[in-house]
Amino acid sequence: MPTKKVLYIVRHAKSTWDYENISDIDRPLKLKGIRNAYEMARQLKINRNIPEFYISSPANRALHTACIFLNVFEASFDKLIIDPVLYGNGTEGILQVIGSQPSTVKKLMIFGHNPDFSDLARSYVKEPLLEIPSGGVVILTFDTVNWSGIRRENLKNEIFTFPKKE
């Protein structure tokens, strides 16, 4: 019998290009990005949309976004893993990471980057989606037993929200 799996796809908050001579993976969040990450996390918490487990790209901006969300959710940091596959390895790599999660996890939040995260979301959503903006969250609910079983055909609900949407 299928059970509900909820996947939260979070694009990192707004980052800065202000620093010279640092690698892309080390780029930090802008102050606006930090504020927006808090705003999005609070919005999810108010709506009781709190995941059980978290996976982040190792990039500074994604990891900082993840830490803000966990802080707002008052979640234990032992629920967060850092997976380099979420940094620039395409949707197939992301799907492998998602699909390898234990079936006991019902709500999973991933933090990463475009274009991969928007491509991933577009492969499931029924409503048109051009791009997940910085700090945006796509919440997908599937009717399946295992994470490897998420398909467009068993998508039951989709929510798309981003900073300043309302």
C-alpha cells in the first residue's frame, strides 16, 4: 500500500558575487539571501511543513541556507547530511541521492542549485515552472512506498513558494 512521501526542493538563497578570487563553491549568501531564507523557513514552520531529514550541497550558500532552515525548525543538525552529488551533477545524480533514502523517511528536504533543481522540479510538476528563484521552495507530495518510486504519475500535490511571493 503506497504511503505519502514529501520532497522539498530548496534552491539556495540569494548569494553574492562581490568577492574576487574565491571559488564558486565558496560564494556566501547576501544579507538579503539570509533574510529570505529565514522568511521561507518561518513560512514553512507556520504551515507545519517541517521535514524529517535534510541533504545539502557542500557549497557555502546551500549549506548556509540549510543551516538557517534547521535553526528555524529547531531541528537537530544530526538530521543533515552534506552530499557533493547535489553540487553540479545533474538531475540523475540528485535522483540517485533521493532514491537511496530509507523508506522510513517520509519528508525529505534537499538544498542545492539551478539549473539542476529547476530541471528536477519541472520533471514532476503539472503547473508550468520556468525556474525556481533564489530561496524558492517546491514541495512535492507523492503516493509511493519508497523514494526510488517517486514519479510524475504518483504526484498528488505540488506547492511552489518563494520569497516575496505573497
